[in-house]
Amino acid sequence: MRYQPLRNVVGYGAALPNPKWPSRARLAINFVVNYEEGAEYSLPEGDSHAESILSDQHPGAPLPGMRSRNMESLYEYGSRVGIWRLLRLFRERGAPLTVYAVGRALELNPAVGAAITEAGYDTVCHGWRWIDYYSMDPAEEAEHIARNVAIIERLTGARPLGWYTGRPSLNTRRLVVDHGGFLFDSDDYNDDLPYWVEVDSRRHLVIPHCFDTNDSRFARGSGLETADQFFTYLRDSFDWLYAEGAESPKMMTVSLHCRLIGRPGRVGGLARFLDHVLRHDRVWICRRTDIARHWYAVHATPAA
């Protein structure tokens, strides 16, 4: 039988825990760059079809056996230009960053791994390939997990402590826990705080990811088109959570893609938002691994 993750539609309910963020912060905010370029579906990588999502090309069904140079080239913008623009922006602002690293993408551009290490950012495993794992055989998926860990550790010098597939199977969480060495995964979108789950009687931490404060909306037909629109949505999300944080602190994730927000017509919205965040004093701008370590240290006993 396939492993079946349990659903939980109740969560913390009205009894929200106080996360007790460092320095009494009202809000913990984590900026994530998804580094996927080159690892997406493509015939040169041995796939039967080209990628069809998350780029500036209008999504459409891929043609079996046909390369898409438009899609390949749009993804390449992220690895050739976008990643360096983002790393420069965060370096200039002095803000920490998490990189969701696809192993094959990092292998194709090892300089990115070196830059991550030099900047002191943390990496979260983002799959060996940027492909769908929905129907992959569990043994093959487990092999991909092991390969991803090994390549990130080799290219960054640090063992990744978190996992996020983004296109997971029902087996992914169990396989991540089986592999061992991970503090958390982020393959859920259902809360503003981390929480504990049980995976075959083993305790495991989930730090939820996001799709709303996410630049993928530029490529999902959501109506998000301009840097100002992205800034406004991020700012309004931040301001609401910061106000709530006076009594009930939360966390916020901002998810970024090099080939999307890395374009010159969009990155200004991110820069303006970073400046907005930096004008507030009770904010913990942190890496994802920092959130996990804090939760283990302060909330080691799961809530009922």
C-alpha cells in the first residue's frame, strides 16, 4: 500500500501558540529563492517532453518528443542573469536568504553553489529534478532524494537540513523521514506557523510554504503583472501579520524564482518590499533552517 499522509483541517484552532521568536519579534520572515533552472522537463535531460509551467511563455500542453527552445531559453535567463541579480540585491540589503536548490540545476551551474556558501545562506533540497514526482516509483524517488543531498553537500560544503519538492508524491514525506538528517520539510501550505506531524510514529516538523506571497503568480494567470502589484500584495500581507504579531506572532514566506522576479521590470517591487520590511524593528529576517532550529529549541514538545 502507498503511504497516505493524514489530513488535518483543524490545526491550532483558536489556541495559537506563541512562537517566541528571538528578540520578541512580531513576525519571522523568510525569503526563499527557488533555484530550478536547467533541471526542468526537457529533451536534452532525457525527458519525453518539454516543460510547460512557470515561465513567461503562455502555458500550453507540451508536444511529445519536441524541444521548446522558447521554454529552455526563458529558464536559462534565471541561471544566467536572474540569480545574480537576486544575490546582489540581498547582499546590498544585508538580508539573509534561503535557496531551495534542485540538485541537477546546481550541478549545471556550480558557481551558484559557491555563491550561496560565500554569502552564508542555507539550502533546502528541492528535488533532484524540477519535475512531477506524483506517480514516481518510491524506490526511484528515494534515490533522487539521496542524489540531491549528495550534490548539494558537495557543491556548497554543507549538508542541507530541509526539504521541499513542490511537485511531491504521496510518499515524499515518508521517504524524506526515512532518509534521515532533515529537520523539516515544507511541502504543505496550510498554516502561518510551523507544526509537528507524525510519520509512521516518528515526529517530524513542517514549516509551511506559500503560493500567494510567491512570484509564481506572474506565470499562473493570476492577474499579477507589475512590480507594484507584487509589492502591494507583499506589503499588505506583511502589515497585517505584523499588526497581528502584537498579540499573536506568525511567520511569512516570500517565494521567488530567478527567471520571474529576476527580470528588471519586476525586481524593483521586491526591492521596495525589502526596504519596507527593514524599516520595522520587531521583525526577524531569517533563514528557513533558523526557524526550524528555533522551533526544536523552544517548542520541542508537540501540542496535543
